[in-house]
Amino acid sequence: MFPILTGLTLVSTFLLLLIAIEQHMEKTLLDRKRAGIAHLRRTTELMISLQQHRGMANSCLNGDATFRTRLPTVQTNIEQQLQAIVPLAVGNVDAHARQLSRWHVIHDSWQELKRGLFDLSPAESFAAHTRIIREVLYLMEEAADCSGIVFDPDPSNQLMAAILVRRLPELIEQIGQGRGLGAGVIAAGKCPPVSRIKLAFLAHRIDFLLNETEAALRELPSPAGRKLQAGLKDCRDSTRQFVNLLNGRVIQPAHIDLKLKPYFAEATRAIEANIALIDQLADTLHSLFAVQIGDLARPNRYAPLLPAAISTAFVLVPLTWLLP
């Protein structure tokens, strides 16, 4: 009798241990995904500030001092955002070395750019800003990969993560380049052939990325897909309005009569609409991961183990009858 009881105890203990290990592993993975979303929010803020600085600097270097007094405020924001990203990179043990190295590249490049900004030509400044922003985009992708967001087993979560990490940041960067390059053209009062080609390419690229994002979001099932439709509409309307302004008032006219502030404001509205959609996606994923963490503690989650335990008991208990 006692050997059988001992066996039952060992089996029960083993099952409980498996449950505890599974709970701990799944919670760790979900916590890492939520931390990854926090990292994405921070890096998105940094990307937006760098884009804003690029556009303002380009207009200043092209002879328009409209934004000259605002540059120090944007620079302070960038410094604070860079410092806020460090703990997130250090706290992610799996990606510590790679993300911290990327952060150092961004930090050092930014410091060099800020020090020598007004010694650069408009083209040099624009290129230097864009290289740093590209590094930030790489940092976002690394954070998402290391946190496991893009590898979620749920296809809908995977799709939302891909839009959040790759499509929308790239769309925002193309709008940001259009804002920055267009600001320089408006400040100079003319659109040279090279700038016209670049801006036409950006307008085409923005349209392409917007259509791609719309198509991806339509694949999402309800309720997540339905909740995101309002944000998608704002994103689409604001982005296309900016593209129309870029084509009609900057690229096509022989003489540019558009003022800098309205142009900058229109581009900023398009960027903010896309940021709002990013926030919606991040909130949706964060909530889903929080619900999954809550589900780990529910007893019915382990209901499939009950038949196995009962079957084991039916096999072992009758054996006690055979013992003396």
C-alpha cells in the first residue's frame, strides 16, 4: 500500500511542479513582451523628436530662422529621451550588449551632430539626422525581436506587432523626411530638380506604405480590428492630405508660395495621426498580454491535466489490492 501511495504523491508533486514551471516561464515571456512595448514607446518618442529637429534644422540652414529659437527645446527633449532609453536596454538581459552598443552609437552621433550643426550644409545635416534616425529604427526592431513581440504564437498579435514595429515607424520616417526636406525647399523659396525627384519619391513611398498598412490592418479580426478602424481613418486622411499638399504646393509649382509654418503643421498632423495609431496598437497588445498573465492563475487553464491525473489514479490504486 505504502509504495503506491508514495507513487501517487510523487506523480501529484511532479504535475504541480510542471504547472509551476510552465506558469513561471509563460509569465516571464509575457512580462518581457510588455517591457518590449515600453521600450518601443520610448524609442518612438526619440524618433519623433529627431525628425522634428531635422526639419527645423533644415529650414534654419536654408536661411529661414522661423524655428531657430525652438531648436534648444527640442535638443533638450532628445537628451532626456536618450537617457530614458538606457535603463530599458540595460534591464533587458538578453539584449543588453547589442542594444546598449546601439544606444552608444546613437548617443555619440547625436552629440557630434548637435555640436557642429551650424557648420554643416543643409544636405549634410539632413543626411546626418537621417542616419541617426535609421539607427533608432534598428534599435526598435532589436527591442521587438528580443522581447518576443513579433514571435507571438497568435497570428493576430504577430500582425499587429509587425505593423507596430516595422510598417508604421517606416511610414512616419518617410513623412518626417518629406517634412524636413520640404521645409528646406520652402525656406529656400525654390525646389531644385534633385529635391523635386527626392520629394516625388517620398510622396510615392508614403502612399505605398499607407496602402500596405491599411491592407494589413484590414486582415485583423474583430474586436481588435474594429477598434483600430477609427485610428486608421485618421491616419489615412491626415497622411493623404499631407501628400496632396506636398505634390500640389511644393513639388509641382515652378514658384513656391506656401509658408513654412502651415506646411510643417500639416506634416506634423500626419505624423501625430500615425503616432496615435501606434499608441492604439501598443495599448491593444499590452492589454492582451495582461489578460494572458491573468489567465495563468485560473484553475480551468489546467483542466486538461485532470483526466491524466484521474487515469493515473485508476491505474495505481487497484494495484494496492494486489499487495499483502
